[in-house]
Amino acid sequence: MSLCHTTRKQRLIYAAFALLLALGAFDNSHAADADANPPAAAPNRFAATLAPAERFEVGGVLVERHGAAAGRPLILIPGLASGSWVWQDTIRAFAASHPIYVLTLPGFDGRPAAPAAAASPFAAARTAVEQLIAERKLQKPVIVGHSLGGTLGYAVAQDQPAAVGGVVSIDGLPVMPGTETMAPAQRSQMAAGMRGRVATDPAAFARQQQAYMRTIGVRDMGKADVLAQLSARSDPAATGQYAADVLNLDLRPGLKDIAAPLLVISPYHELDASQQGISESAKADYYKALLEGAPRVQVVSVAPARHFAMIDQPEKVIDAIRSFLATL
């Protein structure tokens, strides 16, 4: 579906869907739907992360190395307020055949936030990923990112087209859906509003994370609550600033500069999407339209799944990544 042929009604539907994704977790009305108290700490399999062979930092970004000594490197980048716990199934699936570098961005999963003087945490992370590739002499790595991490993948592939071998983005796009026709000033205003919606009180932030995981994150409420415990370990101010950075961003003009093939995984959950009037194929077509200009793009729909598709449907996501790697 071409954006220029999208009807006004469809644009409004897509915009509403996008704003639900972008703002739902930070809206107090959604937080009220969660338990009155933040989720209590409890043991869970997501917190039991695999021990890396090496841990080091690049530009404030924590890097954990797993996997084989040889093979095409994979760089795994979690999304907003997430840590390496989102990639445990992925690490297990590819460790035998690929060197794997798992990143945790400053401010996420208990990591110290970037210095207050840093104007853009996203820009700093972008530089850090490029520094990792250069310093470790990674040969044509494939960047696998979720949400914010996928957007970072596009940015690095634009900056370093000869250095990146591929990008896999799980529900991450070069521009926030629903904002693609906005003027920069309007997008900046929305970004400021997003930043202000993030609770600064730790207990309130934990409730927001629980609401987000239950309504947008994953399908299983038990998993939603334990994932919320983990995402609540992130710094609220850093979370809001990264979210604002992404809302301010429009990478579409640079898509033409990307030499690497792109795989975009579009999660689809009929219960959610039916309320917006979006079919599975229409959502995938819309995602592909937002990537118009990139030379090689494949969009794969994964259902039933919410935003954390690799948690809802780990086998389907791993199969899609494996098939993509086989084409490189």
C-alpha cells in the first residue's frame, strides 16, 4: 500500500494505532488499569540470563559477548527500558554458529543513565554501535534490534553502509507510525509530551511498565508482570528521553543510502488490531510503505504476537531471522 494512496480514514486508523503504541504505556488512564501496587519481585526465567564469555563497555553501552568464535557477527539491541533478557531465546538459537554481541543502553536495566549534558541518548548510542563495529573489526555484522533497537539498526546502516551486512528490526521503524506526515515542530511537540508522561516516581514508573506490558507488550499476563519487573529497573528519565528522541526522528530520507538488506518483523494480534480496523496484511503493507526507498526490504508478519514478538512467538521470530541470514 503506497502512502500516497492511503485514504484519510486509513491514516487516522494507523495514527490511532501508532499513538496507542507510543503513548499507551505512559498514559495515566492505562496505568490505572494495572494493579494498585507495582509488581512484586519474583524469580522468573527472563531474569536468569546466560553468562557471557566477555563483558565490556563501548561509549557507555554495556556489551556482552556470547557464541562462536567465527561466523557472521550478530549485534542484538533491546528496545525501550529493556535489557539482555529479551534476547535469551535468540542467543540460545544462534550461539553455536555466530559470535553474538548483546547491548544494554545507558539508563536501561539498571545501567547508569547517560550524563545529563548528553543532548541525545539515541545519537550517543548510534555512535557507540558504530564504535563497536570498528573497534572489534566486525565483518558485515547483522544488527538485530527490537523497537528502538531496530531504529538504531537503520541509523547505523545509513551511516556505515559498507560496514553493515543486514538489519533485522522487530517492530521498529524509521519513523514513528502516525507521525510520518507531521511537520518537525509538531513532532517535537509530541516528543516533549511523551517525555512528560513518564512517571519519575519509581513505584508509579513500575505501574506504568506493568500497564504497558499487559496492554501492548505481550499476550500472556503472567509473562507481562514478570517482564514489567525487569523493565521497571530502567531509569525513568532516561526512558522518557529515549522515547522523545525516537519520536523526533525521521530516518526515511536516508533509507536510500542503506546497502544492506532489511528484514522487518511486524507483530499482529487480532484482538488488538480489530479494535483499530487493521488487517494483518494492511499492517504489513503499511510498515513496508514506511520503508519505501530502502533498496531491499522484506516484511514478515508474525501472529499472534504483541510488541515483544520474540517473547510471544520465539520460534517464529527465530525462524524468520534464520531464513534471512541464509540469504546473505
